[in-house]
Amino acid sequence: MVIEESRADHVRMIMAAASHTCVVGDIEPHILRSWSRCVRDYGLDPEQQGEVSIVDAASLRERREGLREVLDIAGPELQRLHQQIAGLGFAVVLTDCEGVILSRVAKSSAEAVFSDAGLTYGARWCEELTGTNGMGTCLAERAPVTVHRGEHFRTRYTGLTCSAAPINNPDGSLVAVLDASALSSADSRGGQLHTMALVKMSATVIENFLFLQRFRGAWVLRFHSRPELVGLLAEGMLAVDSEGRVLAANPSAAAHLRCRSWDELVARPLQTVFDLTPECLRDRAQHGGSSTIWPIRDAVSANHYYATVRSPEDLSPRRLLCLRRRPLRPFRRPPGDPGLSLRAIVGRDPQMIRNAEAAMRVLNRDIPILLRGQSGVGKESFARALHRAGERAKGPFVAVNCDSLRDGYGERELFGCRPAAGAEGYAGNRGRIAQAHTGTLYLEEIGELPLPLQTRLLRVLEDREVLPVGGERALAVDLQLIASSRMDLEALVQQGALREELYYRLDGLTLTLPPLRERADIKELIDSLLDLENFTDQPLVVEPAAMGLLLSHDWPGNLRQLRSVVRRAVALCSEGRIRVGDLPPAFGGPERPEPLASGPRPLGIACPVGASARLEEAERGALLRELELRRWNVTTTAVALGISRNTLYRRMKRLGIPPSQRLLAEVH
């Protein structure tokens, strides 16, 4: 309920509700309880306009250090949550168990406004000081709450909208609160349900990672009644010691097993929970581990579940985080492989490591993956790497740019058409979806897909079959769907440009790829790209001055810009050493590189001069090698490079490679 009364009416309603002197409409019970606490227990005045209390810098540092483990785990999740709701005017904050804000994510243009409203580092938002509010009332209620506009106790905060959820330790004690707050919201209270759902999901993600981190030295049984949901948010988790006794259980485990609380499971022998002995648990971990799901039964009710086990040696997710301290093995691109491996793309960045772990758990389980992030962060490269790392690696990877489907042939391009129905060039076209059968379909910039095609795509995803244009019989398709977007998809849904049903169908697992400037492993990415672009047997060395410029750059173009810069440097360098002069002018390189000496004209094609000549020659050589590798089969080469045949022909024409190049080479 949104309370829009004047300040005087607002105060009268609070006092009447707190004193139980009248019946107050449909105000939420937790709001009424909070108002009563503010008046009776804390003696607060709703009209008092005092400033938010802020702890001193030393206390803030001490509090942050005390929750360093939680902050490290929660950091990427706060970023991901903010990206989902930033378009609605929200900031995301994390408080400790006393309501002190320890972390905040907001748009840079709005940071000052949120700070002026009291949503700043060190601010204390407990009920005792600030009255009814999202963070403080969540602490008091120990439950997720929404406090919308006039539901705030103090009149000065009646413009705020807050949705908060508690974050608990594995022992059930409250450790932090996750909150999303907007300074003003035109939505009704019911309109906050979506935000509340996202906040609760993020809180659960943080709790689950915290559970895994705290019990990295124990056996962890992860289970669910549905096999495709093992490893996801709703899974139950039991930590088990070497003697087979339960050390801890997460809330989902208690809910699955119909226990009133987690402590009903603690200290029980594992055999009294599941029909599973410690020896069987260790055997499963040794022969299958976290990659194998097997059926188990509840020892009491005999209900069926599906489970994986993580052994103490796995140390997941810590196992993956430790990659930051391990040297990457030298990466060599296998013949015909058009991109980096998943290991090279993920590197040692904590958020990318979490992204990869989550993605690998849902691959091949009929769960779509949605990649979010700025332009150039490597969404398609990440999707290709997932494809190569999964069980569908032998199937095709079909990439479709949804913006290119806006012409009259978009429907035929995506869904195909039968011969009699197709225009010239489309007769008998199978369509991109059918081409992805047994493999991966990657839909780039899904927000650009025209509305009529969205409806048909939704039907394909629901029925797992595609009906070609003009066709009478649908074709069954089995594929992994990965979509990506740099746009605010939630805003597109509100604007009617993206169907809500399609958005929620695509949002099986949403991963946010961080901007390059925020990654902790830029040097490792540079090394991997150097190896990818080096087509000689001579190792490449980046001089310290040049490496310093690369590491300190802001990279507005993200991974795409980095790859372009590395490709240029590899083409221009000499003696296997990349110097400052081999970098673009923005990095301190020369404005006009000296022209290269002209050489013989290859195959009758005039050779240009300057840096662009060397770049084109490097690209030309790479493409020639790809074509030779596949015996000049243009179709096979295009599929391997992830481009269409027309694009490949245009590239060959631009680089002076005629289709008859192989014959010319044999003649010479």
C-alpha cells in the first residue's frame, strides 16, 4: 500500500496504528509491527528530521575487515543485481548485522544523490535510530521486507522505496543485509515484487557461496528433487565431516527434508538423513565428484532426490578462486579453433571464475544462459568457449545477430522455409535454429529481435521444435540456447519492445561479464591473446614500458579493443618484441608509422604501404591458413570462423583472395 497523505496525516496514522486506537487499512503486518517498535520501544518521533548517523572511518574499516570474506563473495553479486535494476533508479547496498552500510553500487551519475539521502558508506540504518526502513526492519524481522514510500516511519524518508533480504551464516545467524533502494518510485507497492524477488535470489547466491567457502574442508552433498536444479539456487546442501556426521545444512536442505530448522539436521549421522553411508559418499566423490548426478533417497520418507558430492580436495568455489595464484599453462590454439579456451577467457578474475562455474553446471540441462555486459566484453567469445567445453562441442555453434533479422527475410533466416515457400536464395533454407540442432544457438543482442519473431521463438523454446515458413511439419530441435545483450532488458520489457514471457524464458541463468578495466587479470588476457595471434614459432615478448601502458589503459572498448590492439602490435613488431612504438597513438605509439618497403605483388594484388598493409597481410595470412586447413571448403571454413559464407566471401575479396586461389597456388 502506498501512503500518500500529508505529513500530518502520516504522523497521525503511525501514532494511531502504534497505539492500536483504530483499525488501519491494508498496511502490511511487518510495517505495523515496526511502527509499534519505533514508538513504544525506541521512543522515536516520526516528524524528527535528524541526519542519518555515520560511523567514523576507523570503525568502518574495522567492520569491513571483519566481514572481508562476505564482502569478497558478495561483490560480484552486488554488481550483477545492480545491472538488472539500475534502469529503475535503484542503488544496491550491503550492511552488517547492525545496519551499517559497508558496500554500495550505484550509477556514477547518481552517487552524490544517494549519499545526500543517507545511503552512503558507514551510514547506520537500524530501526532504533532511523525508524522503519528496508535494512533496519529486515534486521528486526529477520526476514525479507519491502518498505515502500509512506511506509517509512520518518516523514523525511517517505519518498524512498527499499527491498531488503537477510544473509545468514551457515549456522543460521544473521551476518548481513542486502538491500535495493530507490529515491523515488512511481510504481505501487505491488510493483516492487520483481525487485524483491531479485534481491532474495542474490541473497541466496551469497549465502550458498558462503556455505561452500566455510566448509571447503568438508564433504558437501548438494541435492534437489529435480536433477536439472542441482547446483542452482534452490538446491539443498549438507556439509559432512570425515566420520559421516552432518556439520551444517543450508535453509533449502531443511525445506526439502521438511525440517522446521537447519539445526534438526546438525550432528545427525548421514545414514539417518539419506540412504547413504560415508563410504558410499567418498566412493561417489572419487568416481564422479561434482560433475556426476546420481539418485538418492530420504532415509525417513523414502522420497527420491538427485545429488552431487564435493570432496574436501575440490575446494569449490575456492578451488577456482585459487587459480589467481597459479600460473596459467601456455595456451596454444589447436588447428581450426577460432578463439580462446574457456580457461583463457576466464583467467583469474573472480567474477569470471564464478560465471564459468555457474555456466558449466547448467550446460546440457535445458537451461538457457543469458549473458549481460557492455559492448566488447567478449560475450560471444565466452559463449563459444562454453560450447567447446560442454558435451555439445561436437555439434555446431550457430551465431545469429538479432539486429540483422529486421529485414523481410529475417523470419526465413531464423526459422527456415520449405522450398516452395522461399524466395530466391532461400529455397529449402533449413534456418539457423535447425542448423544448431545437437549444438548451441547463440542469439546476439536478443533485445533487437523483432516482436513477431519473438513470439515464434518463444514457441520454439517451449515446444522444442521449429516449423519452417510455409511448412506443414515441425522439425524437432535439441540445442543449448545462449543469448546476450548490452541493453537494459527489463526496461525493454516495460516499454513493450521485449515480450515478458520470452525474457523470463531466456533468464534461466543470467551472467554479467565485467568490463575489462574491472578485471583482475588483464595481463593474463594479454598473454593469451598474444599466443592466439602469434602464427610464428617465435615467442613474443612485450617490453615493460609497453606492458605498463596496456595495463594502465581504461579500455572503453573492452576485450574487443584489447584484441584489436594486440593484433596490431603483433603485426607491427619486429624481432619478436612489442615496443611502445607498436601500440596505437592513444597508447603513446607514433601517429604515422613509417611506410614499409614495397615488396612483390602477391598473385597480382597490389600491396599497400604503411601499418595497414602489415595488418592486412597478417589477416590475409591467417585466413589463407584457415582455408588451406580445410582444403578451401568455403562452407566449412565459414562455420569454423563463426561467420556466414557471404561474409567470408566479402572478406576474401577485400584481402585479395579469389576463390580460385588454390589453383593459382598450384600453378605457381
